[in-house]
Amino acid sequence: MTIQDDTASRLTDALVKIPFLLYALGFVVHAFYLSKYSVLDHGLLQPRFIMIGGLAILLIASALLVITVRVGFQDFKANFSKPKLTAWISRTTCFLLLSSFAVSEDHRILTVPAQSQVAPYIDLIDTFVFIGLLGLGSLVVIDFGLADINHADKEYALFVSRLEERLAPLLVILAVLAACTSEPARDLGIFFLFLVTLFVAGTYGLLDAKAGRTLTPLDPTEDRASHTRWTIAFFPAICVMCVAIVAAVYSRFVYPHLSSSIGGGRLVSVEVILKDGTRHGELLVDGEQWVTILEQPASKVTRIHVDQILEIRNATAPAQPPVLAHRPSNTPSNQRRPHPGSP
């Protein structure tokens, strides 16, 4: 077998495994999310889980990239110097604010009560803030590109570094205001702080291991083979535990704010027309035999058999024709109804 054939075989194996890994991650995220409502009837075979897992990987990887970029692992403590720390705070806070703008339902960074004196100008203020953040993010990305292409271009890098240092306090104030006025910004901030804590703890652990300061889970008098067996046995379990923890935190703070059409769990308000009345709430599960909704305003989880349902309407757009209708009795049971959150 040639090198090209071996590479093609590995690439094929990776392409086959990736959908299964994304499906597993999406299933875990969705299961954690529904467990908040004590709902287990979410179905196992749903292709939508691949999209959920893919979006989770994309957002988590993007956040970790922003957190870890230009952080020297060899001399981690040197990154706490003022210039490097302020630059790191600027780019991470900028990413956090832009992310909250992207995931919020009304696409806002700052939110104020309707009776506030600045309410008439909040759209204009929010637009200027978004343009400024987008401009800063573009300058940082260009700076990274120039650093890789032309190491001699130090003037631009110095300009961006000084700009990040000057804007760090303002960005922190904006992040605090956004967290106080917007639930998506607050939850994203909590998830971001969790990733930062995980990164810092993991980095110190790696540096300690490199310096020879390792944990001794077994008796120090045991031979090295025992430690090797312990590592082989428990390292996969530790990895699975870390993935489960990240998935649980993601499902609690990020997943509920993302649109269901792109792999999120934002609830859709629906009106369920039954044979004996009408129920109003938010759709949790659209199953083959049961439909589960979160009734409002009581926030009560209710399961309804599909035989009792005449029609399910999207309550957010009452003027539109129904987007989810109950199938007739002669329709095959394996025919799915469209999800109200889908386009």
C-alpha cells in the first residue's frame, strides 16, 4: 500500500466516523437540555442530532481558539503581564459580545426597558457598538494574518496592541452591561468563563506534568507499570467526563438561545388544537406518538397523544397558514410532520 492509499484510507475512515461522533454529541446535548424539564421521550434516531453536534463543535472550538490564540504555553505566567493580558481581554470580550449578538433572538447586544429615556436611541447605539466590535475583530484577524505572513510588519501589530489596551476597560464595561440586560449575553458569559477556567486549569496541569510534578493516584511505592495501567484505564473515562461536562454546560447556557433551524434548542411558541379544546405553550418534543409542550403561563410539561391533536400552529405568526398539521388517520405512522421551528 502506498502512502497516498494509506492517506485516502484514513481520510475515508475519518469521514465515516465524524457523523457518528457529531450525532453522539448532539444526542447528549439535547438529552441534557430536555432533562431540565424531566422529558425523556426525545427519540433516538433523529438526523437533527448531527446538526446539533456540528453547531456545538463549531461554537466550542471557536471559543477555545479565541481563548488560546497567542498564549505561550512554554511560559504561561508571562501572559499575565499588562500588555498581553489587556490584549487577551479585548479580543475575548469582543468575541463574546459578537457571539451574544449572533445568538440573541432579536440580534441585540444591549437591551433597555421600553420606558427608559435611551430606549428610542438604543437601536442606533447598538448599531454603532456592533460596527465598532466588528471593526476591532477585523483588525485583530488581519494582525494575526500579517504576523504569519510578514514578521517584519511590527508597526501594524503595535497599533493593534495599543488599541486593544485602550479599549479593554470599555469592552469589559459593555460586557457587564450586556450581561445585566440580556439573558443570552449573561449565559454566554458564564459558558465562556467556564471554558477559560477549564483552559487555565488544563494548561497548568500540562506544565506541571512537563516539569515532572504529576499526580500520584496510586501508592507512590507501587511500580511504574501500575501507574501506566491506571492511566490507560482511566484516561478515556476522564476524557468522556470532560466532554460530558462541557456538553452539559453548553446545553444549559448556550443551546437554549440558538435557533432550532440551525441546530439550537430555542423553544417555539405553538397553539395545539385538540378535539376537546386548545392548549398554548412551547414545543419541547414532536414525537411519532406523543407531542410534549411546555404549557404557558403555568410552565407545566404536558404530553398529548397525536390522536387527540387536530392541528398545531406556530403561535408566533398567527396570520400565517399553519406550519404544523396533524396527519390524517390513514397517513403512515412513519411519516414525519414538519417542525414548527423549521423554515
